[in-house]
Amino acid sequence: MPNRYIRHRDAASGLVAAAVLAAAAVAACRESHMPHRIGEHLPATTGEAAEDTVAVALPAVRRMIASALEQTTVTRRYDPAYTRIAYPGGDVPRDRGVCTDVVIRSMRAGGIDLQQRVHEDMSAHVAAYPRASGSQHPDPNIDHRRVPNLMTYFSRAGRSLPITTDPEDYIPGDVVAWKLGNGLLHVGVITNARSRATHRLLVVHNIGAGARLEDVLFAWQLIGHYRPFV
């Protein structure tokens, strides 16, 4: 009896240790990609109702916004897992992704493949990009899915605009980046739908519960404002 108890206790201890290690690994993966911890309070209600829409002249921007809005009906999960994808034109399953995937998919619909653009520019100018992963070699599976790399690419491509607190300075098709209260970075796509409550343009973003259309333009500290299509 004592021997069986010891064996069972040791087996249980091993299972607990394995579970702890697995949880730690998942947490580390999420922390390296995730802009906001799941379960924390979101500053805006989800499923924001639009009062009206703003006319958009550029066909590329119309396609970009249509893709962003379509993602709110498809992308239901936040999944920061490293995934090997095709190149160029690669994507993770559309029912999941991170905040950068909203931008990548939207801009690809408009005619710009950020996976290819970021990889080519990073390969030619690797020192200009932050090396968050610690790797010294560009990786087309993940580099374009990191907020700092997208911010660097947009700046190097001449797509940066001033950051202001005037909502009229932001138009449909703009991409914005934030620093959250926990110090992590986040990004979203401004649409042509206006909030019924504030009249601000609504943003599609994925902060932990899938792609959402919300009034979050000034919800966090703005650190980037970009206009990919001009």
C-alpha cells in the first residue's frame, strides 16, 4: 500500500509539473505576440453599431475596408501561435489570427502583400528592423505579423502621418498603432463606418476575442498613424 501510494503520488506530481510547464510555454508565446491579455477589460463594447458610412473614392481602400469588415464575421479567435505559411501570399487559417493579421488581410485585399513587402525590405535592410524574436535572419512566416516590424515598414515606405487627437485627421483605410496600458503594442484598420454615439470612425482590430468593429481610435496611446493607399 505505501509503495502504491508513493507511485501514484509521484505520477500525479509529474502530471502537475508537466501542466505547469505547458502553461508557462503558452503564456510565454502569448506574451511575445499578444497585445492584450484575454479576460482583461476592453474599453469599448463589441459589435459597435454604425450610424452612417463615409464615401470612399479609392477602389483599393474600398476593398481594404470590405476585407476588414468581413473579418469580423469570420475571425473569431486570437491565436498567436507560430505557423509556417506559404510565401508570398501566405496566411494562417482565417478563423484565427492576431491584430496584425487584420491589417495584413485587409491590405492584401487592396493589392499590397505585407508579407512580401516586409520580407523583401527586411532582407535588404535587416539592421533597420527591431529583432524582437532574437533571430538574425528574416523569417517570412512571422516577421510581418509583428507590430514593430509593420510600423518600421510603413515609416520606411513613407506612409507615416502625424499623430493627433483630432478624429477628423483619420480617414477610412488608415492604419493606427497603439501602446496598451500593459506596454504591449496593438494595431487596427480604420473603416468608413461611424459610431452612433461619438461619430468617430470605427476600427476593426483583434485584441483577444477575434476581429471586432469598435470605437477604439483613442482608447489607448496612439504611437503610429499610417496611410498605405494614397
